[in-house]
Amino acid sequence: MDELKIELASDHREFFPGEEVAGTVSWRLGKAPREVHLHLLWYTQGKGDRDAQLIRTVEFQHPASEDSRPFHIYLPRGPYSFSGRLVSIIWGFELIANSSKEAANEEIVLSPTGKEVRPPNADEQEAGHPLVQKIKSWFGGGNARA
């Protein structure tokens, strides 16, 4: 059975915009893959269509069937991790190898406070709270509901 693993160097999973995240990826596969990639991405979860964006990719050159490699990635300025009533923005790393159907995932929080951004309450969210308006602007409009 194939095994892929992501280990972050820090013992926490909360990071600030622009912060460097370091760690190690490792894999044990039935055969040597042609490619192994670590992706930094975010995606939405909740009601409506799912949105996702690949932010950075680290490609590991000349991978063996069993290997371990260090990595470091600087996080972007946003969008922030967000947990709303209808939609959430989730950040994470994904390790994939072309020769395997398995993948490794590690969720993180990207925020200037170190915690997921949450609207103060549902009434303010529905009333067009400035935080919700900012998140809507990240998706290119004000018609989507957070």
C-alpha cells in the first residue's frame, strides 16, 4: 500500500500571512513515481459551488519509490481562513505522486489573528457586515453570500 506524508516543522497549524512554513514530505510507493508535487491551496466548503485555487507548487526532482524531502513555502497575504454560516475558506497542503491514487493532506489556518475569521453573528452577516463584504470581494463580486 502506498503511503504519503506531510510533516510540518512547527507543532501548530495556525500561520500569519507572509509567514514561511517549513516541513518534510515523505513517501513509500510500490514503484518510483515520475513526479511528486506538494501543493499549497485553498478551497471553499459549504452551500453552492465549490471554489478552489492552487497557490504554489513544489516539485520534487528525481523521486525514488521511497524518499523524504524538506520543503519551505511562504504563505500569501490572503484570502484568510474563514468559517461562515454558508461557506468556509479552508487552506491546506496536498502531496501527490503520479504513480499513486493516494494523497496526503494537511489543513492549516491563514489569518492575521492566528484563528479562523468568523462573522460576529448571523444578523450582522446578513446585514452586509464589512468582513463578509471583504470576503465577497475576494471572489470577484458582491452577489455571493458568505
